[in-house]
Amino acid sequence: MMKTPSTRSPRKAKGHGGERREEILDAALALFSEKGVHAVSTRQIAELAGISQPALYAYFATKDDMAAELCVRAFATLVERMRAARVEGQPTVEYFERSLRVYVDFGIENPNPYRVAFMIEKSHDGAFLEKTASRPLIAGLEAFGLFRDMVGEYQAAGLTVLDDAQLATQTIWAGLHGLVSLLIARAEFPWVERETLIAAHIAMLRRGALK
């Protein structure tokens, strides 16, 4: 179970490198999700993980490195789910809506990773990508590429409203992100029954995207 950001872990014994690395990432994920990357220090992450700040640097040189790793992991999970749901040569309404639902379920079931990957600003000047060798962007583009391939099948079959598969994919993705981010960030809003809302939103996107 992930520790809450307000809880300081007891100092841990030396060793257990792989386990400690995961504990650092768990702490970073909790803090980034609550406060954002810019407001969190490596000292706070180390305290929550129950280690010293110098010990943390043995695993991650900067908090940007931790944020990048969390982004890459989130995108990898999304890619895995999208590949598992992929059925090539099946441009049907049911398959289209099921593909969109994969994205929604990923975000709702993984709210903190989703926040770090999609909802938290890393920098305004491109420094985050430069410092992390663009690893998050590369991982994100892989997920987007799978989504575009799916939409491209419908475009090739003459079923999309837009002739540009890239443009169509970006508009659909933006629509999905809007719903997921609101459900995560504004859980207190008096939403209608969640399953009804998700199904209606996906159906609306499908009607706007397909002929």
C-alpha cells in the first residue's frame, strides 16, 4: 500500500537496492501527485522513503529523474493494455469504443501515475525533457502511435469524419483526457453515475469521429 505524503517512514537498514529504489519511487509518486513536481524536494522524498538524502542520490540524481521514470512506467502500462486490446482488421463500432475504454480505465485505475504522466507540468522551457533525454516524450509517443494506428485503420476504411488520422487521434485523445482528468481532479463534483457518464462520453466521441 502506498504511504501517504504526510507519513514519514522509519529509517531503513542498508541494502535491498531494488526494493529501496521502488520505495523511493513510491514516495516520489505520492508527493508529486499531491504537490506537483516543482513543489517537492529530494529531501521530502527521502524523508517519506525513510532514507537519508545522500542515500537517495545513489539511486536518482535529481527529482526530474524520478518524475521521468514514473512517466515512462505509466506510459508502459498504458501501452501494454492497448496492445492487449488490439485486434487488427476489426474496424467496428464495438472495437472502437472498447479501445477508447482502455484509456479511460487506465487513468481511473491508476490516478497517481496518470497525474504525473499527463496532468502535472514539468517545465515551461523544455528543460525537463532535456534533462531526462526526452524519455517521457518517447514513451508517450509510443502510446500515441498505437492509438493512431488503431484510428488509422478506420481512416483507411473510409470510416472517419476527418481524413487526417493524426488529427483525428489527437482530437479523440484530448476528449478522453478531459474526462479522465476531471474524474481524477474533481472527484467531489456531483457526477452522474460513473459508468453511465463514461459510456455516454465514449459514444459521443465515437459519433464525432466515425461516419
